[in-house]
Amino acid sequence: MTKKNTIRNAFKMKLKPGFEVEYKRRHDEIWPELASLLSETGIQDYSIFLDEETLILFAVQKISTDFDFELLPNHPIVKKWWAYMGDIMETNPDNSPIAVGLKEVFHLD
């Protein structure tokens, strides 16, 4: 996928206190089927950063310009991952992480 066929997507989430190490451990051991699904649906160059003072998780990813935002939230693997992560993050009633999109105000290639 070429650079011009992707857009940057950023959002923030919130970790529950005391779960910093566990969050990292779970992501270090990300399920291969989840990693494959993310790649197959058009997500690449995906990073999550933690602000240890506020426990805010900042995520940034490149997604294909034709990325379907409705596909992943309804996929069984994603729902299973959300249930797995729900005890350590702030979540919605369906276990999806409370995620707030962020507006890009600067970028330098």
C-alpha cells in the first residue's frame, strides 16, 4: 500500500489505574488472528502510547482510504478482544473502549 492510499487516524482511550504493565503484556502477546485481521482490513503502522501521569492511551495508525469503520466493531475477534481488555480499560457497555478521535493539527513527513 502506498503512502498516498492511506490516511493517519488518531484517538485516545483511558487505562484503569494499576494496569500499565498488564496492558503492555497483553499487547506484547497480541493474538495472531487479531493482528492479521487488522492488517487485512487496512490498518498498518499502528502504535499506542501511554501517558503515565494521566493513564491516557494515545493511538495512531495508518488506514487505507477505503477503510470500513463499521467492519471491525462487529467482527467476533474484535468483540472477543474487547471483552479480554474490558477489565483494564474504560469501556462502553458493549466492552468497546471509550475512544475519542483526535484532530490532526500538524504533520511533517
